[in-house]
Amino acid sequence: MSSKICDGRVVIVTGAGRGIGRAHALEFARQGAKVIVNDLGAENDGQGRSEGPAGEVVEEIRAMGGEAIVNGADVADFRAAGELVKTAIDTFGRLDVVVNNAGFVRDRMFLKTSEEEWDAIINVHLKGHFCISRHAAEYWRNESKAGNAVDARIINTSSGAGLQGSVGQANYSAAKGGIATLTLVQAAELGRYGVTANAIAPAARTRMTEAVFADMAAPDDDSFDENAPENISPLVVWLGSPESREITGRIFEVKGGIIGTSIGYHDGPIVDKGARWEPDEVGAAVKEVIDKSPEPQKVFGT
């Protein structure tokens, strides 16, 4: 097996200036990819703009002999997302992988969440995943219809909060849950064009988690840092490589040295009367199917 499993591939990584996205960009470059480092350089709540963090990542990649460019597009701006995809193609001649990673948090208990806090999170996470992938998918479809070989990847970023909910993060949980099911639809629809779609639900130390989870601090000694963001990237880079072409429509949970899959939605037990239910009959039927069903996972924070 080649030591550079993404040699020659062209990859967009959004939110790549810091944290997990930065680790993805650097690992893709180490594995031979040409990287578009997209980042607004915003603060943890999405405020402010700076190309500094993304520029530093590009310099690191170039220092290791790799190829990379900075892009400051807002992933939730449909036109700007299209320009980002076009820039990747114009600069490197092709596009093979989109890693949707960009995001920030506006944590609040549901009863206190404002419309602005709701819209901001849905935009950057859920709409941001749509915008970049939509333009990339159109490019890949056109390539496929033109008779060109396509071996492309969409790698989305969901979260444990999206898979089972998280107290104080209704907006974030809803967006991340939407991303998980978006991934399933992308996989079903885009396979005919040579595109796979998978998602990760990572757990790592980032600006979004360090203020909430004090137990994620780096160890003081040389022991394995299970919360380091760099632990997430090997799976993402493999999913972006040609080796993963048979894997699609999956949600992977990843932390430290752990790689697992999320089981996701499955049809459960049923009761079939074979006729319309009367309202006073429904309670017993509901109790029966719940008694036959496994207990749901607890919401984070409960």
C-alpha cells in the first residue's frame, strides 16, 4: 500500500484554520493531496473575520513541500460556495473531495434560544454542508456525463449531539442531526455519478468543546492524548482516498483510538390492527411497541 493514499487528489476542507479542520488539512497534505484551506477565521461564536489561521495552515503545508491555497468564503453563502468549488478546479484542475467541517456554537437552553442564534447555527452547519456539496456534486455529475472517470467523496461532520441530542444545544443538535440524514440521501442519490458520502461524529478537544468539557485537557506527560483533534483525521483522510470507494452512507463515531459506526434509524416493533384505530385503543398499542423496543440513548447532559 502506498504511504501516500491521497496522492494527487484535490481536497476542500472547510473550517480548516483551527482544531479538527486544521488537522484534516495537514494530514491530507502529508498524504499527498492538494488542499484548499477554507476558513473565515471567526471567533467561536462565528463573529469576526481573519485569514490569519488559514494562512498559517497553508504555510505549514508548503513548508512540508505540499500544495495549498487559502480561501475565505462563507460556506453558508451559496454563490460564494460555488466560487470556492470553481477556485479549486481552476487552481488544481480538478476536485476529488469535499470535507464539510466548518462550524461554531451559540449554546443556549431551548427556552432561551433566540431566532438569530437558531438561524446562525442552522446556516453555518446544515446550510453550509448543503452549499459546498451541492456545487461539487454538480461538477462531478457533469464530469460523469461527459464520460470522465469520477471517484469523489463528500465527508460530512455530524456530532454525538446530532445523533442523540445535547442539553443546552438544541440548535446545534438539530443541525447536526440534519447533517446525518443529509448524508444518507447524498449517498443514495450520488452513487451513480461515482460519488460517495459519509459522515463522522467526532469527539475531540476544540474551541467548541474545551469551555464545556474540562476533562478534555491535554495530559501533562507523554501519554496518549485521546482528545487531540489529530486523532480524527486518519479516518477522514482514508475516507477521502480511493481505498474507500465501496463505503458510503455511513456515520462513523471517532475519538482517540476508537473508530465505530452509529447504528442510526431502524424500523422497530409494530402492532398492526389491520383497521383504523380508535383513540382509546392507541395507548395499549403504544405501550406494547415501547415495551418491545430498546431504551433510547440518553441525551448528553441528562
